[in-house]
Amino acid sequence: MIFRNCQNFLKWSRSKKHQNKIMIFSSNLLKPLLFIISLIYKALVLLRLQGYKNGWLKTHRTKTPVISVGNLTVGGSGKTPVVDLLVKELQSRKIKPAILSRGYGRNNPSSKKRLLFCEENNVDHRDFGDEPYLLAMRNPEVPVHVNNSRIAAAYSAETQDYPDVLILDDAYQHLAIHRDLNLLLIDAERGLENHSLIPHGVFREHADQWVRADAIIITKANIASAHTVSEILNNEMKVTCPVFTFNYEASGLTRMDGKTRLNIQQLDGKNLLTIAGIAQPSGFRRLLENHGGNLIGSLEYADHHDYSIQDVRKILKEQQNLNPDYIVTTEKDAVKLRQFHELSDQVWILEMEVQPEDSWQAYFDEFLAYLHKA
């Protein structure tokens, strides 16, 4: 029961809506109380970790090698683009992956789903969650299995799809499955300045749990200062595992109806209205500004926001008031905005790609060679 309550709090804290509640409560009056609660939460997390270390809780081994991608904090750290990159890197090496996700925010959290976009693309994204749906759409020949139980999802993937590698999305705290490569993502935007655990801070577990990672990836290194994060990792946390920096680059824009595409250079000097329902919209805005876009308006919603017709009316009204050259949204938001035909020729999707530092390729090739020998 203790561990279940701990997991439920993590789920509750993930959405921006609830993160905002946490921040609202963080007044000077309530900070001592929140600090006490965070200490209790820390004790539960440590007890759970000890449970796995001592064998009280079981870690299952799958038949298929596992790569896990996750982070230490609530909110976004760029996990979905990294999973997408790993999928494409595996495919380029003729290695068949499958993606496992809990499917946060889907209609029926207890349902078990499989999505292979090349076979079936006329499905409701709400049955899978926006991020699994986006991954399936970007990788139409890769199966995505959504299940509250990653163990059940792994079994489903192994028995239906026979993959060479399983990729666990957002699974750093999910210790019930053994992983062959454990990747810890740290967002350069958010950094590592405040190590407090939720609800006093934003950490799911203490920063010293980097020790479970085989490698650390500093994401969005070109948007914020990766150097500051690197100094903390090296000088304060005494990290000994490999550390890599990944840039998040804008590659272009596609109109939501798919009929027109713009080069990223065409944003220069244009007035933009942005729509974002992601954990950290500041990075999205900064990318557009870095490419010369002039942000004249911004509509921001909670992470995983489920857009309504009222939201669409607000977007169109803002367009009428501001008269921007382009309305720009994220790929994740586009998953939910596509259902509104009023926006299909009005909204542009910013396309992103991840660019790892050069040394990453050698590291990943070495890992795959190890798997081949095992």
C-alpha cells in the first residue's frame, strides 16, 4: 500500500495543472509543511528502493533486451524525442524495436492497447495518450504497447511482435523490469539547482539516484546552459557514468492539413501566435525566437491538455485580434488539435529533431555490440 500511494502521488504530480497547484501552495506559510511532506515522501521512495535492492520487491527479466528512458523530475525533459531518436537509430541498424508506455492521460487507464500505425491509423489518440500516439505516428512500422503494467506490455510485445529491443518510455523509477541500458535525461532548461522532492520541489527522487544510470543525457543543450548542468554533475554530484549533450533543433514547419511545408528560415521576421500544452513551453518559444520569429501572442495550457471547441474558438479569436503571419504549435499538441477541421489550414506544426553529440554514436554502437555478443 505504501508503494502504491507513492506511485499514485507521482502520477498526480505529473500534469502541469497539478504542478501549478503545488507551486501555488508553496507560499512562505506552507513551505515548512510541504518540506515535511517531502521528507515523508523521500522516506517512502528510499524504502521502495531498498525493497528492490533487498529482493522484497521483484525485478523481472524479459526475454528481450531493454532500453529505458526516464528522468528524475516531474514534467517534461524531452523523453519523447529521445525515444523517437533511439527507434530510428535501431531501425537504421536493422534492429527491430517495440515501444512500451503507460499512456499517461488516455481515456481508460486500465485498458491494454497496441498501435501499429502502418496497419491502423484511423484510431482515437485518446485511447493511447498523446505521446504514445505521436511516437506511433512518427514511426509507423514500430508497435507501441500501452499498459499500466510494463511487465504485461513487454509480454504482449514479445508474443505479438517479436522485437529485438524493447524501449521503455518514462521508466527511470519503474524498477519492476530489468534494463540493459538505463538512460537518465536531465533538462538543461530546468537544471539541477533545487534538489527538493515533491511537493516541496520537482524531484521524484533524490538526485543521487543518478547512480542507477548507465549514461546521462543533458537534453535541450542548445536552448539553455548545458555547461551549468555539467558542472553540477561533475563537481557536486561526482558523476562517474558517461554524460552526453543532445541538441533539440527545429527542422521546419508543416501546415496541419499536411499540404504545405516551410523551411525554418522562413520564420525570420514573421509575427507568430503560439499554442502550447506542454510541461515547459518556454523552450518552445525560445526556439522560435532563435530562428527570428517575433512572438506577438501565446496561448498556454496544462501539460497533456485535452483541447475543446471552446479552446478552438479562443485560438481563432486571438488570430483575428492579433493577425499573426503564422499560428505555430508543437507536434504533441497537434495530435489533439487535428480533430478540429477549423484549424487544419490555419495552424503550423513545428517539427523537431534531436541531434546528439558525436561521441554518442560510438557509445550506442558499443552497447549494441555488447548485446549481440550476450
